[in-house]
Amino acid sequence: MHTQANHFFQVNNVDLHGKEPMRDKVTSMLKKTLTAQVEASKGNTIVAKLTTDSVDRDGEVLVPQGMNAKDYEKNPVLFYNHEYDQPIGKVTNIKRVDRAVMGNLEFAQRPKDFVGDFFPSFVEALVKQGIVKGVSVGFVPEQGGARVASKADKSKFGNEIKKVFNKWKLLEVSIAPLPANQDALITAVGKGIVTTAQVKKFCNLEVEEPTSEVKIKSTHRIKLTRPVDTKALIENAVKQQIAKQSGKLFM
């Protein structure tokens, strides 16, 4: 799991006493990407872990029990790679469990009148096949919700822990395209799960259609022989015996 920072602006706060509006505040939105652990899938819904209390490579941990998803659940859009022009579904049934945050990833369904490749269906297929494995959450720590790791934290999470987010607000959830395995993509194309055109369009990768070679190997050897003329063999043997008895040479 890895943490990244992104920035967004809050709306101006107006002073009700007639003073100048306060300036926009720049808030850093943090992102943590987890290799998705698909628990189950049914139809267009995938049950997955959105985040866990594992320590990431930056030495930080996001405590599942400290999540506040109240605002996010009002509009729980599922994005692709945190690109807001790429909504691909929604996240439902978000809940805290012992050491993780679980959620149902519900991918958008192709409209009946839609023509062409439908991107949400493409991503859904790759996630279900384990080719795209990243789930990323965007969040901000709430007031007093971030602290430098204490001795107790190091005892619980390990000596590599540096920072703990124990109170945080969930802002968004995205499918994160970690580097795709090209061999897995070729297999998906071969099985008809996705097409080469979709891989090129959505992943910007050139994948060749897999080919099947058919080899025929002979396992039987057939020996051909001429038919035997039994009568001629008997006549020849008799002539040879007569010639031998009369002292003549038989050719």
C-alpha cells in the first residue's frame, strides 16, 4: 500500500458579519492503494477490501475503525484511477471489519442503446480475472486524527510504523491500474473476455491474438509387402531338386 497526496479546494466561507470572505483553503487529499482482495463476486458486484490496517511503504497506516464515510455514502461513485471523468460504478455496503474496510464494487451496466466498447464492463472483466488488482481510497485526516507513531503503535504495527491515521474521512474510491501483466491480458484475449481493440484503446497496449498450432504425429508404421505366389515357389523347388539329382546346374 502506498500513500500519495492530491490537492483540492474547499468552497469559500462567508463571514456573516459583513467582513471579506475567507480565502480558499487548500486541503491535501491522501491516497492509499491496496492490492485488491476479492472476497466474492456475483453478477456485476464484487465484494472487496477497500483498505486494511497494514503498514504501507511510507511507514503509514490507515486504521479501519477510524473511517468516517458519511459524506461519501451520499454519492458513492467508483472511479477509475481517480479520474473524475471516468466513473465506472458505485460502492455500496461499506463497513468496517476487524482489520479492514469492506465494500461492494457495483460496476455500471451497458445501456441498451449504447454503441461501442463500454469501459466499465472492460474494467469489471479485468478485475474479476485478477489482471487489474488495485483499489485506492482518497481521504483526509480529521482533526486530531493523525499522529506520529508511539511506542504502543510500534508494538502493535511493527518498528517500521511512522505515522498513524486513526480518524479519517473517506472522499473517494477508485480502481487503480497497477502495471498490468501482459501475459494475463493475452490469456484474457484468448478466452474472449476482452478484445485486442479494447486492450489497445483502454490500456494503450498492443497485444497479439494468441495462435494455436496443430501438429500431427504418426505413431504407427505400416510395412507393405507383395503377395506371395505359392504355386510358383513349389514348381521352382521341384525343378531345382531334379536338376540336382541329374547333375545339372539350376539357374
